[in-house]
Amino acid sequence: MTTRARSFDAAAASYAAHRPSYPPALFDAVESLTGRPLAGARVADVGAGTGIATALLHERGAEVLAVEPGDGMAAEFRRRYPGIPIVRGDGDRLPLATGSVDLLTYAQAWHWTDPARSVPEARRVLRPGGALAIWWNDADATVPWIAEQEERLRVFFEVKGETHRTLPEGLGEFTSRSVTWTRRITLDDHLANLASHSAFLVLGEERTRAYFAGERELLAPLFPDGTVEEQYVVNLSVAVV
């Protein structure tokens, strides 16, 4: 695992407290694209982190198992969801029996895998007719203030061009769907959410503190009551194998 991938362990509590959840419509879309209900399905949520997606799959009636490589993230998961099983591992080395699950989910996690390893592993553990569901929760850049913030982040981290995510090959055809949703949180929580991303976790305290001081100064006039409405687009892709 890369340094950035493992950086979350030191910030697991903040990650759990501030990262956005997922809307019910996402799980409706998973059921629609897989062609089966989540209730009663055997699901492995890979790269489960602190359990944000895992807990929602559990609430939908799935027999869900979390797979998580990080010490800190797994410890926070166990603290929050003692009734949901979790095993240690990652998508490149799934600690699961062959043909044992109906659905593999990767919430914000597929990009940490090596497809040369994770694709064969997905095929191995899925039952015939099972499905792989990958999704990312992205800030909606059609909202002007979010677009401006995203541009500041690109400039700060010297990101060149657009970031394109490539769906894995060797698993059949993917069907995709997007779900837009919003949440209202405090400005402090909004900034804490940004700070929980790996790019800041490996940046160093001094530069991180300076960036967020400037960001607070820019955002405070836009949200004078201290409440920020964040808008997201969840981009879901499902392949039935």
C-alpha cells in the first residue's frame, strides 16, 4: 500500500466524523444495475475504511463483510460497528473464499488497487452472476463555489489537466449511473472533511494549516451563518460477471 493510502490510519476518527455518507438512491441504483435486492445478498465491502458504506449496506439487509488493510481505520470501524464483521486485507489480496460473494463493493477505494491483481481477485471471489460495484463521491463542480474551490486545490497541489478514472477491463461491460445529493454541515466540518483527504494528510501540518486559514477566509463571507451546503455526485459503475 502506498504512503498516501495508509495515511488515513492516523486520521481515522476525523475521517469517520467528517466524510460524507451516501444517499439511499445510490443503493437503489446498485440494486437496479445488479438486478437483485441487497437484502440477503452476501456482500464484501473492500477498502471499507471506517465503515461509512458498509453500515449502509448492512442497513439494507445485506450480509456484509468489511475488508480493510489499515490498522487505524479497522480499529475505528470496530469501535463504531462492533456487530459487523471485518477482516484485514485489500483488493489485491482478498481474504475471501472462491465463489463466496454475490457482490463486491468499492466505495472510494478502487483507485488504491492494482487492476492486474484486483481484477482476477474480483473474478475469483464472485459467484456466477455476481457483480462488482465501484463508486466515487465527488464534489459537484457545476456549483460555482465548489468549482472555484476545486480549482484552488488543483493549483495548490499543481495538478495538471483533468483526472480521469478508468474502469477495469476483464470483468465484462460496466453500466454507470450518477446520483446527485446534498448535505448541510458547518464550515468547520466542511474544512475538516477536506483535511481528511490523503493529499493533506501527507502534506505536513504547517502547509496544511496555512492552506485552510486561507480557505476559511474565502468561504466565510459566502456562508455568513456558518452553514455550508455541499453538493455531491456519486458516480456508480456496475459489472455483472
